[in-house]
Amino acid sequence: MQIILPDKSSRIISKDNVPIREILLDLGFAPSGVIVIKNGSVVPDDLIAGDDDEIRIIKIAHGG
Amino acid sequence: MERDNHCSFCSRAAVILGSDEKTRLCQDHLLEDLLRRVNDTIQTNNLIQPGDHIAVALSGGKDSTALILLLSSILKSRTDITVTAITIDEGITGYREETLQNAKNMVKILGINHYILSFAELFGKDLDHLLLGKTHRACTICGVLRRKALTVAARTIGATKIATGHNRDDEAQSVLMNVMRGDITRLVQDSREGSPGLFLPRIKPLSAIYEKELLIYLYVTGHYIELPECPYASTALRREIREIISLFRYKHPEACDGLIDFRDKVRNCNLLTPDPNTIQHCRICKEPCNGDICQACLILRPTIPKYQL
Ligand SMILES: [Zn+2]
Ligand SMILES: [Zn+2]
């Protein structure tokens, strides 16, 4: 699946049927510190992502 | 296998898990939940009274943008309450321009009065210049001066209260920071009440809401704008505390609540009830403070002649 990181860089990871939360933790993101966009929609991070999915991670900036 | 992602209350797709991690909320039910909880915070703590003129501190960042949206919605039928947005322009190159523009857009959409006050106007120099050689203390200096600027701005427009966008994560971080600094005065300080003729009450209507909920709310309602992070933020202890707590929250979901609970219990012990007789007025700016000269004037004095007595 394709992951778009907060800095806009993207990477392909070969994982299928994994909870998004697990992907976040693998990449070093605390689930409470990011929001997840799966194929264009905001989703709860307990959803499962498959090989064809695009997951975009937005880091919650502090302040304001 | 795809999990069923329906809202627990309707047939739409869920965008977030409820705070119990079991209910699932769609965009509309998230908004309903946020409005209910913000309203609860306001009612339970009696934050707003008839006749209030509320100065909403609107930096234009995510928290204050969510605050002004939710507060306008909650107060829209209250003709007895006035809301004015206040933006303090610290003068931070490469950061302030966009957030300021976002603040201007928000007040235009909501039809709210807007009062902008800059550090340069009030103090004679912008933050970038005040910080020359002192960037390691940026957040402390900026915090003290912004607090003062907000007070001046709120008084100028005749506000009775200042509302800020502090969320539940901010509150938990502050508890841990104050504990780590051994600062029990700050830990127990409760600015909700204010003090007649001395301090304007400062209210935090979003204090029960997590920042993740606020960001998702902004995102799904089309108000999310990717804004730069403050260039000085990397120097702050708060940033590290924030990382620690968010990782802890995943492993120990009750950690955030525990910190806030702890603060409230310590507050209720009334360890340090301030004696109104010990409050003095700053020799330079005449604002009420705890010493001879207030924190803001101490910062400004070395560089700006009008603060040198
Ligand atoms: Zn729903
Ligand atoms: Zn002073």
C-alpha cells in the first residue's frame, strides 16, 4: 500500500490487511498525534488497510 | 477483511472513534458530540453569564479556529452575549502571515468583529527583534508578552472575559510541565474566576476536547488548512512533554485524565489561596502582578526605553 507521510514524501509498504494503528506505530507515530486519510476520507485508525489502499498521515501540529 | 465502519448512531461512515474507543462517529455526530461537551464545560463551570462580552483569542491556528467556530454555534441564539475575536500579531516572520490571514477569513465567514494588536504597536518591537540572542527562551518570552497583549486588547474592546482555545492535551501537558518545574503556584492557579478590577477571567471552553478531535472536526468541515509550525516551537520543553504524553496515551489511555484529575485534586486542597493584599502593581506598566515589576516589563526593559522608568 502507498503511505503518504506528513512531510508529503511517500513510500510503498507491502502489507495487507493490517490495522492502520499498527502501521502508525511501526512508522513511529503516536495514534493520538496524527489523523489518517484512507483513500481520500478521514477514518478511525482501528480500520484495516489493504494492499491497494492509499494512507495519508497528517501530523497534528501544536499550537493555536 | 474490512471492518464495518458505520457511525454508531446513523448509517454514514465514521470519521473518528468516540472517547470511549467503542462508539464510532460520523462527521455530523462528531459535531453534535463536540457541541454537547463544550456546552457541558461551559455550563458545569459557569463560564459564561448573560451580558458577557467575550474576547476570543484567535491566533488563526487550529485550536482557536475550532474554538471560534464551536463557540459561535453555541452562542448564536444568545443576543445577550457579545463575541469579539482578538488576534495578537507577535511578528514572527514566515509563520504569522498565514495564520493571521486564516484568522481574518474566519471572522469574515462568521461575521464577528475583529481586533488585531501587534507586538510592534504595543511594545515597540516585534517578537523576532525582541528575541535576538534569546531564542532559547522564545516560548517563555512570547508567552508572557502575548498574555499581556491579550489583556490589553481585551480591556481596550471592553471585554468581560478572555476565551482561549486550550484543549485537553494542552491541559495535561501543562500539569506535567508544572510538576517537572516544581511550580506548584502555576499548577493550582485557576484563572477562570478572575478578580474584580485586577484580572479578567480567562476561560477555556475546549478543555474537555482532545486536539485530535479538533483537527478531524476542522478537516471534515473544510476548515483545515495546513499551517506552518512556529519556528521557535522546537526550543520548547512542551514539545518533548507532548511526545511523551501522546505515546503514553496509547499504552495507558487513562494517563491524560489522570494528570488533569491530579491537578484538580491539588487545586481543591486550597494549598495556596492567594491573599489579595499581596498583589501589587507593576512600577512600570501599573498592571497587577506579584512583584515590584511584572514579567512582561522585566523582559522588555533591557531593550525598550519606555520600559526603563
Ligand atoms: Zn452519524
Ligand atoms: Zn509591567
